[in-house]
Amino acid sequence: MNLSTYLLKKNPIQDWRRPRSYSVRFCFLLRLPSFKYRDKKTSTGFSGHCFAPSNSISVILRKEKRKMAGNLTTGGGKDLPGDMNRKSANTDSLVVCFGEFLIDFVPTVGGVSLAEAPAFQKAPGGAPANVAVCVSRLGGSSAFIGKVGDDEFGHMLANILKENYVDNTGMRFDQSARTALAFVTLRADGEREFLFFRHPSADMRLHESELDINLINKAKIFHYGSISLIEEPCKSAQLAAMNIAKKSGSILSYDPNLRLPLWPSAEAAREGIMSIWEQADLIKVSEDEITFLTEGGDPYDDNVVMNKLFHPNLKLLIVTEGSAGCRYYTKAFKGRVPGIKVKAVDTTGAGDAFVGGLLSSLASDLNLFQDEKGLREALAFANACGALTVTGRGAIPALPTKQAVVDALTKYNAS
């Protein structure tokens, strides 16, 4: 029996990827004061030193960082190995999400400011990544394209996508910039508060040359936000990706996801968000975003929405209203679908869950753009996705399964 087999048998550890060191105690004598072991099949290595406190021997194991079998790319990035995914994407209904992937830090208690929070819970976040995981968790096929730091958080995020059956071969690692961090809370007065650490962060350093063009070409729906438009080189990378997706026949899905603290100014944010507005086939906005983008327009006025935000090439415009539900606008019809009332614990990721729920339905049936009855059912499903997400803390950890959504809708419809 080799050493690693013995240690695992004596001290089973569920996931060797998470911590970097472990203290393992056992009562037999090692002949050598140090040891090394490498598993050729998994490329995982262990090394250690032993000493004898009291009546046992302690061995400190240090898991060597797994070597990523990729090549360096422009901007100090690294490709992910081709075996990172346990489930191949179904290209007939693939949703490819482009943008930021980061670590959210959420207060362990609700209704406090960031300064008042006694502690924070770490959770993966970033709107496009949230959408990708949501689509997969609902049974759909999704992929993510973006950049993270070549650090512990970056590799953790890549593994989270893998664990959620999201194709992560479009991810890149940056060796010069760290994975972005964001502290977010919902205060007692109902206002959301953000504090970002990206000066710069790895997601801002994605280059056009690092894009996985083959993956983009497979997308039935290509989804993105506006945060990647703030800085170069990521801005050019996003514009290029959108152009590739459009030429390949993908539906372009846009959620501006306004984060004013990240932009140089309010005017820069408004101009940047609207600069790609008319390229989208599907747009989702919140009430606050309507007011901002129309410079004070009434978000409940259909004329404001249709005259200032609906463009000739748009297939569907969605306005989310939080727990109240959503409104929808097409060239042929418009209406409103009520939401599901729940006790909110953390609203982070609710809009992303809504988008993920909607895109999972559209990827299976693009005829929903012309079928109002079917669209309303898809929007009710999306509303339920958003509602269930706010009942847990953190975006990705709280995203629901398809069965959970179906059960919630069944219960809601029966009441």
C-alpha cells in the first residue's frame, strides 16, 4: 500500500482541492525523516516531514499545486486543461456567458451596512458566471468565458464551474492580477451597498486574442453585461466576442447590471451601457436602470420604455420589478407576470437567477419570442428562480434546481 492510500484510508478527507495543508496523526514509525509521493495518473504530489511529539508521529502534508496543462496567453494568462469538464455541452442549446467572475463577501447577518457587519461569508459571484451556473443547475447547457487570477480564489472559481457542469474551457488565468473581490450588503433601509477590489483585477485584463472562438461559435445564446466595457483590453474582447456570436447566428442577450461605483462617472456609465444597446436581441433591465438610462424617466410608463429603450432589432425587452414580478415587451405584445412572495435573506444574484431561468427556457425554444402564452410561462419560471435565490445567502450557492422551481410554482398556483 502506498503512503497516500494509507493516509486517506486512516484519515479520509472529502475534498483535497480546498485547503493547502493538513495535519494527520497516526501511530506507526516512519523510517525516513521526510518523504515525497507523486501519483502519475492525477499529477498530484505530496511531500512532508515528520517529528515525534508525545506518543505519536505528526506528518504535515502539503498538497502541491496541480500543474495546469495549458499554455501562457496574452496578458500573462493561462488556458485551462481540456479535461476540466465532466459533462460535454449540448451545442444545440448552449448558453455562453461572457464577463466577470469574482468572490462576493456577504454579511453573516442581514440589514446591516458593510461597516456594521460582524463577519462575512465568502461566496462565488459575478453576474455572467451566476447566469451560467443557473442555466446548468436548471438542467441546461452552459459555458463561461472570462478571466480570473492565477491564485487560490481563481482556481476555486474554475472548480466551482466544473462542479456545476459549466463548460469552463473559455476561462483564462492571469499571473499578474488577482481575482476580483466584492463586498455586498442589503442595508436595513433597503439600499444595496457595494465595495469592490479590482485595481485592476484579472477579469479586466482579458484580451481579444484569448477568446475561445470555437466555443463562442457554438452558442445558441450569447449572454453578457456591461462591466467588461469599463476598461481595456476587456472592452475590445467583449466587442469582438459579440461580433463573433452575431455572425454565427447566436441570440445576443444583454443585462446591463449597472454598478455605478465601477464607472468613472454616471455619464460614462450611461454612454457605455447604451453604446451596445442596439446590438442585443434580448435585454433585461431593472426599474432603477430604466430611470438611470432615460435620465429620470418613469420606469412604469410604457411609453418611456418603448420610445427610449425598445429598438427596431429587439426581440424582447424585460423589466424586472423584484418581488412584484416582471413586465415584457415585444413588437407584437406586452404584459406583466406577477412574482412569488418569499422571505428574503439575501437579494444578491436574484436578477441573475431570473435571467438564467429565462435563458434556459429560450435555449430550448426560441419560438417563445412569438408565443405570448409560452413566454408568460417562461417568465413565471424565471420569477420563481429569482424568488428562491433570495431565500439563501450568496448568489451561486442559493441558485435553485429545476425541481425546486417546479415545486415552488406548483405550490404557488395551488394557493
